[in-house]
Amino acid sequence: MYADSLLNTMAQKYELFVRNHGLIISKTTEQNVEKIIELDAIQDWIDRLHLFDKQEFESFWHLKVEDADAALEIVLKKFKNIHAAGGIVQSPEGDVIMIHRLGKWDLPKGKIEAGEGIESAALREVEEEVGIAELKTLSSLGNTYHFYCFKNEWIAKTTYWHHFSASEAKELTPQLEEDIQEAIWMNRGEVELALENTYPTIKSLFKLFWKTN
């Protein structure tokens, strides 16, 4: 069971996903939303997570607020929080590393260890999961939030994303013990095809990434 969310600090807009259902947090009302709610009704959305997690069709609710940052913080405080980091790695030719894990195309990422910095964790996880080293950090890409249910408790997992560059498109080695079946370089066209079988947040992350890179 999972839910995902994309942080877009420039637009003051946040998208939290539970499978194909999304909760949009912003001041401006979005189009094509099923329901508009106020912050005091957020518990109703939380109580429905297990239902949204089972649905296959796309739907959106909109949480209309004056301060999206404050609203997101209120939502996250209702869950146990853990933190992870990962990245989009590009070759000099512009190709990107994608991994295939548990039937979905994804990006390398993993849990931040105690006392570890965010950027250091992102570098370590990318290196471990795809077998690459000597990456250069180019920029921060923002955060996503993945909610999942463990022992009947919903947990909020914040993932911090970075943009890395590699000196060359070296051969990759998938970390099999982390259920990664493939780790390959893809050009933009191949990435777009892979995004047809991925998570909503990865799609949103690339949508923002292509705009700025």
C-alpha cells in the first residue's frame, strides 16, 4: 500500500498521491477535481487512504488553503515520518538512469541513515543501487512524499531528490538485494515510454525536471 506526493516550492502547490488518487494542496482551485475541501476536513481524506489505495481510476481532491506550506506541515504531522534521498543521474549525452523494481520503472533512492546528510545519502543510495561512482551534484529537485501502511499504521516517507551528472554512461550493476531487476541508461524518448509504467510522483518529478533541464 502506498501513496505519493510531489513538492513544487516555486508554485506553492503540493500533490499527494494514493495510487491514482491525488490530493492537491494550493491556494488556487484546480480544474477537474472531484471534491474541494478545507483544512479542517483533512481527517476525512486521511480516513479514506485505504480506499483510495485500492482504486485503479484517476481522481483528485483539492485542499484549498491560504498557506500551502503550513497545510502540508499539518498533514505530515498526522503521520509517523521517515526520510529518504535519491536522484536523477544524467550522462554527458543527456541520458538518464532508470531502475526497474517490483514491476515498475523508478529512480534510485533509499533511506537516510542516522547522522547522514541529505546530499550524502542521495549519493550513497544512487551509487549502491546502480553501481556507479564519482557523481557530481548539480542541484536539488525538491521532495516527494510516499505514504504507506505498515502494521495498520500509515507512515509518511519524505524523499529528497537531487540532480547528478556522471562523467560517462558507465555500465550499471543493479542491487539485486533491493529487488532491482534492471538499471539502465535511457534517452528522453525511452524515459517517456518508461513513465507509462511508474508512480505518479515520478511522472510529476520528471515533468518538473524536463522544464528546467
